Amino acid sequence: MNNQQLKKKIESQVKRIRKAEHDRPTLLSQTVYIGTLGLVMVLPIIGGVYLGRWLDSMLEGYSMRWTLSLLFTGIVIGGFNVYFLIKDRSP
């Protein structure tokens, strides 16, 4: 390996290291990402519970059929949301 090839190899490694340092996630970006994961998990659950409670109040007597059904549906949808969000972000 001659001097010129060694110099090019070192320069490319230095560029790669600088790019890695520049692209490193900050605490703020990680906090926003975790918050987003929480929201995409919790919002379908809360929406399902509220919708189910409203539907159950329309029925006569005491019923939790819609509330529980839509709660579990919200959990499944929230799980898929988190999975797809993590899948899209990973390299």
C-alpha cells in the first residue's frame, strides 16, 4: 500500500467518523421519539374506550361489551402503530 492509498483510506475513515458524530441522536430527539411512540400506542386505546362507552350507554341495561371490545381493538391497533413506527425508523 503506497502513501497515497493510505492517505485516502484515512481521509475516508475520518469523514465516516465525523458523519457518525453529526448524525448521533440527541437527548431531545430521543425524548420526542419515545413520546411519539407513547402517543401512537395510547390514542387508539383511549379512543376505543370512549367510543365503546358511548355505544354501551346507548344500550339499555348495564353493558360493557362495546367498551371491552374496542379497548382490545385499540390495544391491537396501538401495537401495530408502534411496530410500524419502529420498523420505519430502523436502518
